[in-house]
Amino acid sequence: MVDKIIISGFADEIDPQLDVQLKVVKELGMEYICLRAADGKGVAEYTVEEIKQSILPRLNAAGVKVSSLGSPIGKIDIDDDAAYEKQLAQLDTLCQICNVLDCKYIRMFSFWMLNKNPDEWKDEVLKKLRGFADIAAKYGVILIHENEKDIYGDIGSRCKVILDELASPNFKAAFDFANFVQCGENTEECWEMLKEHVAYIHIKDAVAGKNENVVCGTGDGKIAKILAKAINEDGYEGFLTLEPHLVLFATLQSLEVVDATEVISENKAKDGAEGYAMQYNALCEILKAI
């Protein structure tokens, strides 16, 4: 079953410049990236024409495809209606970009809940997520919800609420081990709870009780155990996407509500390329054992 698994990764953790990203992934033997930022600009800041003229030709020349867009959709306060309207327009453009890149997944979130009781905002979350899912359906794109810290769907039970109630073929789960660990969740229980909805897996690990990430398989995410079950018993196939978070990289602060140095206080590799390779090689060892 491992032959039905494809390794991709958030390549902006290698370097801000797309050409460097492509060079490193090709040297590792990878054929896919998750496009989150390129040439110092987030994917949601690109126009469709810019993707056609600047990004797609270089991807084609390198023989690299895009597994997903690492968008910021849903990383806004739940009560910020103006930001939501702006993101509806952004998502429409991102779906068009997906079609240009022959990519079917867009990573997204379920709204910041800072200083709020998430359970009181369930109906508003579902209403706004339906708005996102309706746009994705127009373009045949699948939104993959990441269980990010401090959003509505940060813990397994609330992820399940979203996925069960939306029940949309255009809205699935991206399973992130490290984020569940950092929210005090048991990753095995979360997998069992959500596996029917999981369409995409992020390879990121963390140690319980700490904000910092570690090389996959060395933390408390139980990555090797869950992947073995997912692949051999549950029939998971598709992408495993590297998200090492082992060095401070250019776009990290834009992904966090806390100071980025709380997430990565000390680089665990000499640069992004080395950290990316460390995560890739560690995952390959896990897959060999499986």
C-alpha cells in the first residue's frame, strides 16, 4: 500500500525563492510541493495571470507538480465579517489557481477563537465554512481543514462537528499530528474519530507540553504507529506533506498568533534545506518500516 503514498511538502520552509525550493525537492527525488509562498509572496496574494506567467512555467520546467495550496483561508477572527468577505473573493481566485495548476486541494482553517468560547460560535463557523465550501464546489476543488491551534477546529471533537455537519465532498480534513499534540489531544483517538474524513496528512511532530516542533517520529504525535494503521488497515492513500517547522523560515510569523520564536526558539538545522531533508529522510525511514 505504501506505493499509493506520495510525499509532498511546504516548500517555502526551504527558501523564499521558488527556484531554490524546486532545486532542493528535485535533489531529494520529490515530484510534488505544497505551494504556500513563492518568491517572498503568499499564494493568496497571486493573481491567476501571475501564476500562469511566473509560477507554472518553472514548475513545468522542473517537472514538479502541486499537491495543494497552503492558503490562509479561515485564519481570521470569526466575528470579522469584512475579512470574511475578502477571503470569499480570495478563495475564488485560489480555486481558479488550483485549476490552472491541476491541483485539487486547498488547505484552510476554521477561524480564530481567541478570547472566545468556541462552542458559542459553532453556528457562525458552520455558516461561514459553508460559504467557502460552496465556492470550492463551483470549481471542483476540495478544501482540506487543518486542525490549527486556537481555531474552532483545533481539537478532534470540534473537527468532527465541522466535518459531520458540513458533510460536503468539497470539504475534508487535513490531519496534523503536531497541532493535536500541542492542543493536548491524543493523536490516535483523533485519527479514529476523523479518519473517514481525512483526505490529506501533514507530517509535523511535537513534544507534549511544548510549543516546539521536532523531527517526525521523535515526538508524541505517534506518527509511525498511526501511518502504519492508516496505510495498512484503513486504506489511506494520497499525500503525506512535509511541514518540518525545524528552522525559522521567512513566512513563519504570518502563520502564528504568537511570537514565532515561541514555536522555533532555536534552529534544529543549519538552514531550511537541511531541515526539510531531515524531515524527508525521517519520513522515508518510517515508510520503509511500514
